[in-house]
Amino acid sequence: MQGFTPFAVIRIKHLKLLNGMKIKFTHWYNALLAALLALLGFDSCIGENGGGTVEYGTPSVSFQVKGKVKSSDGKPIRGIRVISKIAHDKFSMNVDTAYTDTDGNFESKKLGEFSRGALEQELMTLYEDVDGKANGEFEKDSLEGSKMVYNQTKKGEGNWYNGHYEVTADKTLKEKKP
């Protein structure tokens, strides 16, 4: 290092050493902070039974959709595809598909979890005849959550979970016109 006084050379070496230590400290500090946040984040999401309960800003309920599909003359319809879903803004969630049995009954397999108030506004079931002419041909139809019946089968636990609901979504379908 020509042209520098001995004091300036020592000062430059000292700054390089401090800069290297600062970078190493920053990397160490970031790694420690990331590990701590990861542990706390995963720990806070795992409930007592290992499942994550939705507790972020709104009370929630679990629900299952059941119902019966009939023709306009009151006879049960077999083979109707019933899709239950939460239609929230531009995306759908808690989507489940079931098919009616010989008595026209269906039951969703998945249990959904959502806020109770929004459930009535955003739950929707879609009905579609997918077996062709086997049981007659029926028009597609849907049912909004506000027209379904909500029956609470389990009380909440005193925290943000407000219990379980069976949602009944009975529907009468019209025959397709030739």
C-alpha cells in the first residue's frame, strides 16, 4: 500500500476486518432469527391434537353438507353429481363432490371449516345429471347457502371454534325439455 502512512494502512486493515465480521455477524443473526421464527410459527399452528384450527381473526365452525335430490314429481333421483364448495371472491375452497344414491341422498365426505356468518353467504351446491338418460334427464341447478338448513350437532370448545354443523341442501330438479 504505497502512499499511505502506517497509521492509514492499519486503519484500512481494521475496517476490512470489521466489515468481514459485520457480514459474518449478519449471516449468523439472520440464520438464528429464521430458525426461531420457524419454530415459533410451526408450534403456534399445531393444536393439541396435531391439527391446525383456524384461529386467525374470526370464529370458525366445521361443517358437512348432506341432502336429498328429487324430481319435480317428488321421486328420488339416483346418479346426480353434487358439488359443495365455498365460492369466495375469485376462488373456491373446501370443494367436495358426492353422488346421490338410489334414495336420492348424498353426503359430503370432506369436513370443511369456515366462519359461521360467511358460510351462509358463500356456501354453494351445484347439481348436475351425469348419468345421461338412465334415470331421466335433468337440468343443472344450484343452491345458495342462504337457502340451506343449518343444524348445530356439536357445541364449540370455548375458544374460536364454535362447533360442528350439518348443512342440509335438499333440491328438486326440473326435467330437461326435449
